[in-house]
Amino acid sequence: MSADEKIKENLYRINEQIKQACAAAGRSPSGVSILAATKSQPIEKIHAAVAAGIKICGENYLQEAERKINEIGSCVEWHFIGHLQSNKAKKAGHLFDVVQTVDSAKLASRLNDAAEKKLPVLVEVNIGEEAQKFGVMPAGLAAFIRSLSELKNLEIQGLMCMPPLLPPEQARAYFKRMFSFFQQLKILNQQNLNPKILSMGMSNDFAVAVEEGATMVRIGTALLGERKD
């Protein structure tokens, strides 16, 4: 089986798992998007994923992303999914369609100042409250989102998280809590708030994330195979 055929098969299998998870949760699969996490993956695999039907790609590092975006182009939507330093906000805002990892007032302000048009962003939540991870702590999430209301060039489209690395069933509680925050976000009335994306779940646990309300899953190795780091 060629690499292209393998990726096509992988995507079919992932979609089937999403359908099963949606059926278990009483949801429509049309409400779940797949983001291909392409960090450290060769261009050839990204082309194959796009040919198979992938419409969203996510990158973690600006330099690597810039090369890929220049080659692949705008046939897919590009999301930044890694930690973003505030001094690189301008470049990220120009390169990416969505920044998923807004986690500080300084970064949000820099993205707002650099934006030439409305920039969609997600707020990253440190749902496991882990010292070694980035993200807004749950206790400060509501206040943080309110603080972004004055940033006219940002559109808050939702939340993202990376829970502790646990077996899927043990991660379920974190996904459930994220969904409750997402529901709270949807009832807030702010002019730059358009909550429609709950980005959670990766190769090892995306089915459980979908069962608990994810609208976007970030899939790397299960789709593209092992990275060549």
C-alpha cells in the first residue's frame, strides 16, 4: 500500500470512529471537523492528506509552518496550535487563519495590534492545571475572556485544550469539564465572541473527546503516521 493510500485509509477509519462516537452521543458527525496536526511531517504527506479530503491543517512552529504554507497554499485552512510567544504574534497573525493558543493578555494584545482584519482565535485552557503546560487556568477563564472584549480585531471562536496524558477514559472528565466551559461561553454576550469551536482530542483520545462535545479534533500520527522529529 502506498503512503497516499495509507493516509486515505487512515482518514476513512478516523471518520468512522467519529461517526460511532457521534451516534453514541446523539450528535451529527457534520458537527465535528478534523484538523491534521502536521508538525514534523513531510510536505508529501500533507499533500496526500489534502487529496484525501483534509481541509484544516495545524502547525506548532512558525518557521516550519511558513515553508509549508507557502508550498501548500490556501487550499486548506491553517491553524496555529503550538505555544506562541508574544513577540511572534505579528508573523503568526499574518500566516494563520486561526490562532488556537491564546493564553495571555499580552499575546492577545499583540495579535490584536498586528491584525489587518478580524483574526479568529481560541482561548487555550490548562484544563489539567499542570504547571508544565501553557493555557489559562480554569478559575481565571471567565475573567480572561471578559478582558478580551475590548480587543476589536480578535474574534473569540471558542476554546482548546490538551488534557493530561492519560488513557482515554481517564481523560473523559477533563473533556466533560471543557464542554461545560464551552457551554458557558456560548451564553456570554460580547461583541467579539462567536463560540463555535471546541478543539480537543488527539490521536489517542479523539473518540472520547467527540462523545463529550468536541467540535474539532487534532489528529497527527493516527492520520499521517509517526513524525520524523
